[in-house]
Amino acid sequence: MTGVVLAAGEGRRMGRPKLLLPVEGRPLLSWVVDLVERLPVDERLIVLGAEATAIREAFFSSRGEGAHLPWHLVVNEDWHDGMGSSLRRAAEAVAGGMLVFLGDMPWVPEAAARAVLGRAGDRPVAPAYRGRRGFPVYLPPSLRPALLQLSGDRGARDLVGDCEVIPWDDPGVVRDVDAPADLPGSRLGEEVRDRGPA
């Protein structure tokens, strides 16, 4: 099992690169990186793109060689094509199952990630908040051929129709940081908290 973090986007809706912006005193991406480091996975991989050099220097220049479980860094040169291209790059580097996280989702509960990991098998698995499917998403090895054909910005959404859904009460499984209003100090997450099933 590989823990995969997709962190290749440019933060277009934020108006500037966002993965190094401070969220609750720490860079946004650090919340996801630290979570994956706490999970019992066999490998860890991060797909970088628009901010590859800055993220590598900020997070991985001092990690890896001496770590018990180092990170594999993949740079998606086609990051502007969207999430599909990043998932394709991950699938090119991973032969087995993947537990996929998004780099701009700092509030994913560790318990939710462990619950998904514990149900990993032959079907995709994801948590859902009020009927809205969230992250992380487990993608079984059987989906690899289809993942290798992905392009555009839809990710694996069309590939997980047979997804096992784990109801989850914490909106952290669906909350991301896309725009300035999503950052702490604004009306953080109010729209998501109040939203019913999508």
C-alpha cells in the first residue's frame, strides 16, 4: 500500500501558490504530509508540479535518506492538465493499491484515513460527510490500467462507481483550501458545514 499525496496544482482560485501558505501556524501541505507519515503504509509518494522546487526544499531536503520510510517524489510536468494527469503519474510509479490524499485538505482526521485503510481490498473505499464523498480514497490495484489512461481534471471520479462509502461525521474529509475565504480567520468551512448531501 502506498500513501499518495497529490500536490501539483498552482492554486489558481487562491490567486497565488497555496500549499506553503500558513494554516493554523503551519504550511498547508505539512498537515497532509505529517498525517501520511503517521499511517501504516508500505511506501509514501508525493506528486509535485507547479511548486515542485519550493515544496521539495521546504519539506523534503531534510527528509528521506535517514527516514524509516522515505518519500518518493514524482514531478508531473503536465500539472496544468489537472488532477487526472497527477493520478496517472502516481499510477506509473505504484504497482499496488494507493491511499490518495489531496495536498490542500489539512483537516482530514487520522481516524478517517485509518478507517479507509482498514477496509482496503478489491473495491475503492472513501469516507463521506453528509452524503458527499471525500478523502482519502483507496484505489485498488485493479484500477491501475484505467488510471494510466487518465487525463484532464476529473481525477478518478468516473472510476470509483463501485466505491464502498464510510459515513463520517467530521467535515474535514471534504474541506479543502481553494480560495482566500477558506483560510482560518475567514468564514472557514461554514458553507461546507451547512451543506447537505451533494
